[in-house]
Amino acid sequence: MRLAYLNRRKFLLAAGIVSASALAFGEEGLVREPSRAVLVRVEMPLARLPKAFDGFTIAHLSDFHYDAFSITPIQKAVRIVNRLNPDLVVLTGDFVTTPVFSTHREPEAAKAAVPCARLLRDLRSRLGSFAVLGNHDVAADPHFIAEALEAQGISVLRDRSQVIEREQTRLWLCGLDSIETHPPLEKSLRGVPSNECVVLCIHEPDFADRVSCYPVDLQLSGHSHGGQISIPGIGPFWLPAHARKYPRGQYRVGGLSLYTNIGLGTVRIPMRVNCVPEVTLITLRAPIAS
């Protein structure tokens, strides 16, 4: 029987139980897993992708939650990406962490965006790095965090789009702030021809249910952390709101393709089980001519 999603208190209790059995995992288990970063390769066919963009690669990173524990996986992820030499890097939010019981903006939490952005500025790709803000970012200080990223050469797509051209054809990259801001999807798509291929970035994956009603081909998201603790045969102990339908990996939502990255950092406890920090390399594929 699949375990229902637990509330925060039960999540912490479950984490304590798992921690107590940490010795059973040894060096390869609970201690190392949050510090690692693995490469996941995904082939993503898109029906409207121009032939000139066949083989276009996107390195997708998410949920950095900069702190003493996330520095190592972020550094490892940067090295992995730079070995891949992708066309583009996409960062789908949560550069910082706000307190669990925060009810107002946390400017102190936002300061972590500065050292986080310094690590991420070392990312290398042909067309640069593009970011959107996550729920922790908008709960802290979205303007400060966006400025910290921009200062390191990372373009922040706050409810706007960016066109990429190749051989007189176009691919559109659109970005939205976290769903917590009630992002104006129509504004992000303004000026984007309805017959051209669109990749949309937003932190929360379950927003795909709405996006699937628009002429968008691919959505890239994070937010779930894969649950951080996911037991085979049981699943994740806890998933945040807006990441419960599509918590990890590849999905099809109507005519929309979706990929949910399980992230690099952690929240509440610096622990991951069966949710190793992830770097996703997405290779776009155009339809095969008949």
C-alpha cells in the first residue's frame, strides 16, 4: 500500500528514524548521498521543434538551497555541466532557504543568493545560463536575489521570454516566478508566435496542468526534491504543495512534455535517501521527416 504524503512533523519524525539506521548504509549511504551529484540524460522529442534545433542540449539544475551542506553538490554539478558543454543552462529556482515557519519576507535568508550566484557563475555553455525564482526566493527577497544572479551573468526570466535563433528558425525560452506569486502565464507568452516551439521554466511542476492548456511544448521544473527521503515500494515521505502530481522525472501532460529535476540542496534536514542530487542533460529531438 502506498504511503500517504506526511505532514512536516511526521516528515521530521520519519527522518529521525531513518537517521537512526544510518550506520546500515555506511559511507555510501546517508552521509555521502546529499553530497553527491549524478548526471541524468534525457532525450526529449518535441513535435514542433525546428530541425535546426535537433540535438540542442539543455543542462537543467534546481533547488540549490545554498548552505554549508549544499556547497559540495553545487560545485560537483558545475563541474559535470562544464564537461558536457551544453547549448544552454537552465536553473529552476530556490537559490536560498527561508525558515520553515516564516510568515513574512526574510531579507537575511536572501543574502545566501550572493555566494550561491558566485558558484553558479562558473557554469559554461554556448548560450549562457537562465534562471527563474522558486518559492523560497520569492518568500525572501525576489528583487535582491534576481539582482545577485544577474550580477554574475545569469539572466533571470521574471515572467518574460527569450528567443533563440538558429538557421532562420526560432526556439523560445520563457520563465515565470514561483506559483506563489500567481505568475501571469499570458504575459510570459506575449509576443511568442503560437506556432513556434516553446520551453517554459517554472519552479513548481504541478503548474503543468495549467500550462498544458497553452501552446507550450516543454516545461522544466524542480521544487519536489524527490521527497528527499524516498523508500522503494513506499515512495516519498513528504512532498511540498504543487509537486505532488509530478514529483520526479519525465511526464506527459496532455500535449505538454514535463521534466521535474529533484534538485541539489536540501531543506529542514541535510539528508537524502534514494534522491541523489541531480544534473539533468536534456537533448531536444525534432520529428523525423517522413
